[in-house]
Amino acid sequence: MKKTGRWGILRTQLAALLLAAAGSSAGAAGSEIVIGQVAPLTGVLATTGKQMVVGGQVYFDWINAQGGVHGAKIRTIVVDDGYKVDETLRLTQELTARPEVVALFGFAGTANIGKLLAEKTLEQAGIALVAPYTGGEPLRSPYNPWIFHLRAGYADEAEHMVKQLTTQGIERVAVLYQNDAFGKAGLAGVEAALARRQRVPAVAAGYERNTTDVEEAVRSVRAAEAQAVIMIAVNKPAAAFVKQYRAAGGGGQLFNISVVDPAELVKLAGEGAARGLAISQVVPYPYVPMLPVVREFQERLQKFAPGEQVNYTNFEEYLGAKVLVEALRRAGPKPTRAGLIRALESMESYDLGGMTVGFGPKQRVGSRFVEVTVIGSGGKLRR
């Protein structure tokens, strides 16, 4: 019998989700709660997008197996934006036009979600977006009431990395950044962290969104003789930079913010090039069950997504789903969009099982947790 690989299993799971989205939305009153999710299931962020869907769905499936929320089962409508801003906008407008969709969950991309704010899509629909996979400051400041962030921001991550480099005596810090709202938000965070120490980047080298064209950036960073490089990049271009920079003789210490998948970086860049790469993280270490929430996640991932491997991305969205379900419980039977927002605001200090998040009427950033991990021998991520 032919073995089914992890991506084969995942494709089957995603196909089932998309089939559900195409089905009828009708149902008996109280029989289901509908959540909309736009995710990058194709394109340069496809690996991340697929794991985002898996992580959230594991928790929703577990809740449904326990009888749902106030007797109502959760149904997710998952659609693919390919990490394209205009597609994110179009698909979100289609989701919010459906009155049965009570909340949005787990989108990706600072520029993508920023477009929703610019077009007032969330405001016009009066709907919450919970646990987006981005730390962009423009989505947090100025304050907007529609997005509930589980994770720390890119500025928090940048401060943590720059502080660590300063402690090591490293002065020449370069930045590789994606030339869009995401990359510029991260770049601004690094510049601000350096400025607090009376420094500026040795060089800021950009690459274009949805490409792996990093050759010029490699040349710029090498020419600047950087001692360290902080990358504001997603999987494929980050891996391309790491591979080319090391091949060109670049010896600087490499960092990347939390939106990359370490396993994918090792696969694309090669273990030798990726070894030593430091990655900031915004949720607890998910590989060892030291916390109750990590233990339960590992057990439920094995049960509801057999063949899938634990990683930071699916764990983060599992946590986000847990926050969303708790808000649905607090909102009561037949939750409304407005009622769910009030319920989220009531979660001033909610323990997820070893990680606490907090929201309020004027508080939309649930956590400031940041730590740094490193890709070690064998391509394994260690603390």
C-alpha cells in the first residue's frame, strides 16, 4: 500500500475544509457557529498558511467532539488568498457579506490586513478578526477595535533581538526586509530599537514581495560587512537569502522574526546554511510538553490531524482558536458579531494553560511574550 505523506494528509484535510465552504450555509437555529478564515494556501507563504489552518482546526474539531459551544458546532469557511492583498480584500468582503459568519480568524500578512483597515471592511461589517498571523505595528497603532492580537508585535521582537546583539557587543547590524507594509513595519521596529542605543542599521536591503529575488540584498549586506543580519522575511525569500549569503562567504549572525517555519528554512536553504539561524518566537516552545497547553496541543494534534508535526505556526493558531472559543462561550447561545467583541473585551486575564493573554475595551494586544530560538544540529530548533 502506498504511504500517505504529511502533505497528502494535509491536502485531504484542506480539501475537506474548502468543500465545507462551498456547501450550503443553512442549518437549524443554534446548530452551528460559522467562522471565516482567509489564509495563504498557495504562493510563497503556502507552507505557513496550511499550518495556520491545521492548528486552528484541531481545536475547533476537539470542541465539536465535546458537543460544541452551547450545543452549537463550529464550522469554518476557509478560502485561499495566495498572500495577495487584493484577494484578501475580495474574499473578506464575501465572507462578511454572509450574516451567519460571526467572526474572522487567523489571517496572514501586514499589508493584506492593512488593506482591510484602509477599506474599513471590518468596521463596516462590525466584525472581529481574532489571532492574525502578523505583528505589524500599523495594525496595532493607532488603536482600532476590530483586531484582537494574540502575539507580540514586530517592534517587541526587534527590541528583544537588538538587546541580545548589544549584549554580545555586536555593533554592525544589517536588515533584510520585504519591500511592503510587513517588511517596513519590521524595519521600523529594528531602526527604533537601534536608535534607542544611538545606532543605525549598517544597511537596510529590500527585496520585492512574492519573489525570492535577494541577490542584490546579499551583495549589499556583504559590502556593509555586517556582523549580524535581522531578516524581516517569509519562508522562501528568507531561505534564499540564507543560502546565497552563506555561499558568498557571509559570516554574520542571522536572525529572523517569528513568521517563518524553521523546518521549511532547513529544507530550502540546507541544514549547513541554516544552522545557527536565530528566530524570535511569540508563543511558548511547543516541542516539549512542559506547559499544560503544550501537552494538550500535542495530544489533540495527534488525534485530529494524524501525521502532522508540531510547529510554532500550528501551535500559535491553536492558541488563537482557544481564545476565540472562550469568547464564544462568554457571548452565550446564538452569538452575534457585537456580542463576541464584548466577550473578547471581557478576557482581561485568561490562562490558556501556561500562557496568559489579556484584552479589554481599549486593549487589543493580548501578549508581549518574546523569546529567541536557534536552529541547531540536525536542523532541530532549540531554545
